[in-house]
Amino acid sequence: MKKKGCPLCKAAKAVTIGGAVAVGTLFTVYFLNLDQKLLSWAYVEVNEIFNRKSQDIKF
């Protein structure tokens, strides 16, 4: 016979595992400074796009 678990235990286990994955992911991003690396890459890419455009400055 297969043992059935209570729905509350299954939900608690899912929440715990989901929380652990989220905390682990956020810690990895924080520890390796991945957010700033992504933003610095995006900053360089955006600057290249805008530097190629012609500039018309009239005051």
C-alpha cells in the first residue's frame, strides 16, 4: 500500500523547498555581484546604441 501524505504537509514542503531555492538564488546573485555585472553590461550596450545616433543640439 502506498502511504498518502496530508495536503498541509505537502503544501508546507513545497513552500519550504520554494523558499530555499529562492534564498539560494538570491544569495548567489548577491555573493557573486551578478546584478551589478548585468547592469554594467546593459549600461555599455545602451551607451553604444545612443552613441551611434546623430546628435542635434540646439538651444
